[in-house]
Amino acid sequence: MLGSERVIINTARESMIKLSDLRAFVRLLVITLLFSVPLCAQFKYSVGLGVGVGFPDPSKFNTSISDSDLTAVSSFWMPLSYSISVQAYPSFRIGYLKVSSYVLPNKSSDNFVLPMALQGISAEAFFTFFKRFEAKFGVAPIIGKAEFLQKDITARTSKFGLSTTAKAGFRNSAFGLYSWMGIRMYLMSFIAVEGNIGYLRAKFDGGKWKSSTGSGISGAIDLTKPFLRFGVVAGW
């Protein structure tokens, strides 16, 4: 009995060693492939998809909606990020940048949500180092849109005199400026990953909330804070 237990223990130990060796081999293979694939020059054309992280100040807006017994929206904002760019000069690119939380909006009570989106034309200067890395500095004048919507409302739950349609609410707009610096790492000749840290200057004024049927909402949402972006870039 003791001998069979030893056999089982030794077999399990050998299997664990083989599994560890396999993991090490796979890790080495991935690293070798990443750093052995020849790279082209920076992308002439590129598209990017990622996520942003912002920290707006909705305190005045939350004070306004609390008067209607609605819960506060979060001061943490995580929009999706989209970009398209073209290299206009050897170390300069222009493009289009958009960040939007319409997929994952900040939420209040009674089915109210607060999606926000910013978009604009971007200009970016960059230089490469260590062959595979790129430092970049960019700026974009932006146009912003915010909506405070109540979805699937009924006459019983409607607030602010909103129409009882499938979606009703308030809208606001803003102008601003977003500047950033970041690092891009080229993994292969057609794909890269990047991270950006920047500063956003924009504010949705409290007196500009509009609705075709309702009234009674105010309060500013200040986006003038640091703003981070992380994403994947494909190009050719």
C-alpha cells in the first residue's frame, strides 16, 4: 500500500514539473515571437479602441437632483475611447478622437442614467526610442454632450414633467480642450498598445440643461480633471 502511494506521489510530482516546463516554454515562445517579428515604421493609418478613466465633479448636479429624491451619480467616469489617425509628417499625425460612456453610463435611481461623450480633431507629435517604443504628445479641442435620461418611464415614475415615452430626459453641451502625453509599444508590425495621461478642461454648465417637455434640473458637471486612456491600436 505504501509503495503504491509513493508511485502516485511521484507521478503527480512529475506531472507538475512537466506542466511548469510547458508554461515556461510557452512564455519563452511568446516573448521570442514578440521581439523577433520585424517592425515596420510607425503606422501611416491607424485605428484605436480603449478605455478612459476620469474623475468629474458632479457635486452641484447631485445637489440639484437630490431635491427630486434621486441618488447621486458617481464621480468616477470610465468611457470607451475610439480614435482614427493618419501620419501627415514623419513625426506628426492628425486624427479624430472620441470618448463616450453611452455604453456604460453613470447611474442614478428611478432608471436615470448620465451618459457623456467628448469628441474632436486631434494633433499628435511623437518620436521613437529603443526601436519598439514611441513617446507622444497630443492636443484636441473637443465638443461635449451630456444627457440625463430616464429609460422605460411610466406616468407613475416620471419626474420633472417628462414625457412618458421610452426615453426622455435633459441634454447639455460643452466645449473644451484635452491635452496628453503617452507611451506606445509596438508589439507587431500591425498592432500596438498604449497608455496616455492627460488633462481635460471642460464643463457642462448648470444653466444649460434643456428638455422639450420638462424643467427643474440644473447643476454643473465639471470635467476639468486629469484623464487617463489605455488601449490597443491597429495600423498599416
